[in-house]
Amino acid sequence: MGGTNDKRRRQGSGNRHADGRVDDIEYFSYRLDDGPDEENIEEIEKKEKKRKNPRPRAQRSDLQKAQFTAELPKELRTQKAKNLARKELQKQHGQKQHEQKRNHQEESVKKNSQHREESRRSSEMQLKQNAKNSSGSHSAKQNHQKNGKSSEKKEQMKKKVLFIAGGILGAAALVYLGFAFYFTKHFYFNTTINGNDFSGKTVKEAESYMEKQVQGYTLTLKENDGGTEVIGGEDISLEYLPGKELEKIVKDQNAFLWIRALFQKGSAEAKVDVQYDEAALDALISGLQCMKPENQTPSVSAKPTFDGNTFVITKEVEGTQLDQEIFRQKIKEKISGFQHEVDLEKEGCYLKPKFTEDSPEVVAARDKMNSYLGGTVTYQMGATPEGIDKAKLAEWITVDENMNVTFTTDGISAYVRDLASRYDTVGKTRNFTTPTGKAATVSGGTYGWSIDEPAEIEQLKADIAGGKPVQREPIYEKRAASFDATDWGNTYAEVDLSTQHMWYIQNGNVVLETDIVSGLPTPDRITPEGVYDVLYKESPSILVGENDPETGEPIYKQEVRYWMQFTWSGVGFHDADWQPAFGGSLYQSAGSHGCINMPIDKAGQLLNLISAGVPVICHY
């Protein structure tokens, strides 16, 4: 068993246990070259089996462990607890290091795998690029050969092009110089003289043209109504005056810059002297038919007009009225240029309408006027309303010369006057029946309906401008109690001047009546006929008459108990205790100065019944 080929094998751990036991360590030897002896195989196997399966040890119960522990000294127990805790910490630390090592190994394996994949891809790409470069190198060689031949052809073509271009430029230069020489003796392109085109002409040609035009020259005027008129050169002693002006035009031209004239309209404009008798020309112009006032009709601007339902734009009309200044100017220009025709329409000789159908002012005026058509007005006057419809409004809505929308005040005023004439009752004749059944007629006075015309005109304009329907009463200056024929209603005082009797009717019933004495039937003292209303009443009162021209004193001054005035001239009801009687024909001899004399008791009763504003009817 010893020797260099002998090996000793350890069997058993030799660890010391907590109870003091130590595992046995046994060794056995064998040769490395030929293994163990056969006779020792069974023994070796038994030992190996025993090593792997050590004999079981008796387990202590919890009570035994507790007793064993309790028997140990306190210092040993404390040291044992610390050892156990330290071993547990070492165990946990070892597990953690093991886990970190394993994670590190997995991460390293993953990175190595990615790196190998990237290397593989890079190698594949490099192989492809090498293959492509190899192919490109071959193609480049072929292209180089082709480009060599192409460059030779291009060089030859370039020489041909340069040769041709040089020839063209040379020819163009010769042409340009030829034109430059040409324009040393000829007028530029677009040269006009006295309104005539002399492009490319020589001075002699221009002068010859001017001289020829004088002979038998006529100017025809084309008018917009189709008519024509003629002015003859001989009638105005027309002649051409040669001079140096035409030569100066050619001399001042820069011949080498002639090409600019192709792009400049009217590159040169000049005038030469043309002489004619201006007085004779003015006389001819004044005598033309188109200049006579009866042959000149003014143009009419477009404007909104009413078609029965709405305002629409009526197209403008061009007239034959001439703009005197422009007309004379154009004739003189044409004569100076020896031109034979002038179209008065094209030359702007007629006065045009200020506004056309497309003018924004006309469109705005139409829209505004249509908005006013909505401002209809309906008057509430009794049972029958009075209406103003769109057709009537259209008569009052118009535009001025600047297309400002206005109202025709005359038309509105006429309508309001007509309305008042039909509905006002102040001073008009009324037919009625007296309390006795007598048919009577009364006219005059100050009571009744009366429209305030100036105020109503302004209100009507405002209503129309508002553009919305309106229902209302007219603005009244005076009002009555009713719209009936007897507009005084059913409460009033009535005086029959023929029978010298009066009644006070209240709510249609006679509540007071009495004989009276009216004014003396003379022009200055007669009681006025008509319908009035009580102005005021008072008790007592002093009545003062008009001044006597001779004495300067009032013709009378009378104190009364009851006074009820109904005219602005001072006529009223009052008591008259100086009268010997009332009624009959006493008024013809002992009549008042116009007042209605009443018995004292009746006058007192009337004062208590009547009030300001109550109608008073005096009739015969």
C-alpha cells in the first residue's frame, strides 16, 4: 500500500458536534496504476457505505435540550447564542453573495450573446459591401471607357455650337448696327406727331404728308345719335407751317438705343405748327347742330324707382349734352393733327351720368328706400281707420342729386293737410236735433277735432324712417268728445238764440233749462254762433268791457255772482238781476254785450253742473 503510486483516501468528515462528538476519520489506500486489491474491495465498499450512511444518533427531546442548556453556565449560554446568530448572518451573507454571483454570470452570458449577434451581422454586412464594391469597381471601369468617348463627342459639339452662336451674334450685331444707321435719318418706332403715327418715316415724308393734308382737309364729327357734321379746312384757313422741328426730333434721337422704342408706347411725341383762323373755327363750332340747346338732352343718372311693390334700380340714360370745353379741345387736336374724324362718344365729349346702375351709392340708396317701405302708418280715428300703404310712402321717398335718400316734405305736408280737412271739425257745419225735436244747423266756434299739422308732419317722417308698421292717433291740437257727427258727445250746454232758451244736457238728459237774454243783435254786441267749450268759471266775478275810445275807460264794469266764460272774446254765462224778464224778444231791445244773461238761481245751478271743457252750442 505505500509507494509513489499509493494514495490515501479520507473517509469521514471529522467534524465536531455540539455535544462534543467528533466524526471518525478513516483512510484507505489504493494504487493509482492498478486500483485496489480485490480482497479489499468488499471492505472498501462497506466503509464507503458507512461513510455515506453514518449510524443514526439518538435525538434529544425538547425537555432534554432545555435541561442540557439550563445546566450550562450563563457565560457559555450567552456565547453559544452569539455563535448561533453569527452563523445565521454568515449563512444569509453567503446566500446573498451566491445570488449576486449567479445574476452577474447570467448578465455576462446575455451580453456575450448580444455581442456575438452584432459581430455576425457586421460580418454579413461587410461581405455584402465587399461584393458590391467589387461589382462597382468593374462598372466604373466600363463607365470610364464610355465617358472618354462621350467627352470627345461633347467637345466637338461644343465647338460647333460656339461657331454657330458666334455667327448668329455677328449677324445680330450687323442687323442692330444697320437699324442704328437707319434711325439716323428716320423716326423711331411709336413716334407720333400731332397725333399721327410717323414710325420709320423720314422728315421729308412727314412734311409731305402734312402739306398734302391741308389740301381739301375735312373733319367729320360722329355724334352719338348717329348724326354727322363736317368742318372744312378752307373754312378756317388751315395751313401747315414748315420748320426745323421735325429735323430736331430725328437729331435728338439716340440711334444706337433704337431698340428701346419697341417697348415704349409713344416713345416720341411732338408737335409742328399748324395755323388756322381760331375765330372762324369758334364760329363754326357754335353753329353746329349738336351745339344747339334744343338738340342737347342731359344725361340721366341711374336711380331707384318704385315698381308697385319695391324700389328697383332704373338704368342710367346717356344724353346728347356736350361738355363744351372738352368738345372744343378735341376738335382743335384733330385739326392740328390733320385727322379726318372725331368720334364724340369715344373722345368723352358728352356729359356722362353721375351715377350708373352699378354705382354703390345707387345700390345703397335703393336698399335704404326699401327699408322705409316698412314704415306704414295706420291712424285710429273713430270706427274707420286711415292707412298709409307702401304705394303712398313711395311717393314721399326720393333721392337728391348726390343719391342721398330724403323725404318730399311737400308731399307729406299735402297729405296731412288733406287728412285734417277730412277729419278736423273745428268751425265746420254740424247738423243735429235740439231737445225740442227741432232740426238745427251750427257752424263756427273753436270746439272740435283739430290736427296739429306741423307736429304731425315731423312725426310721420320719423315713423317712416323707423321702417316698422305703426298704429296711432294723429297729433291733435284740439280734441272733441266723439268722432260722431255731433262730436260734442252727450254732455253739453245748448243755447237756441232764436227762441232765447237754453238747456244743459248731462249724459243725454236735460237736467237744466231756462229762458235767457242774449246779445243785442248789432255787429258789435251780437252773441256769436258756433260750438265752443267752457274756458273757466268763477264766483263771484267782475266783468269789464272794452275801453271807450273817447274816455279811455271801460264801457262797462259789472259785478256778477256766477261767471262761466266760453269764448276768448269774453262771452259767457252769468246771472243778470238787472234784467226785468228773460226770453221772448227782449234781447232785441235790452240785449247784452254778447253774454248769455240768466236768472240768478239758474245761473247758480249751472255753475254747479258745468265745468271747464264742456261744449257750448250757440245756434239759431
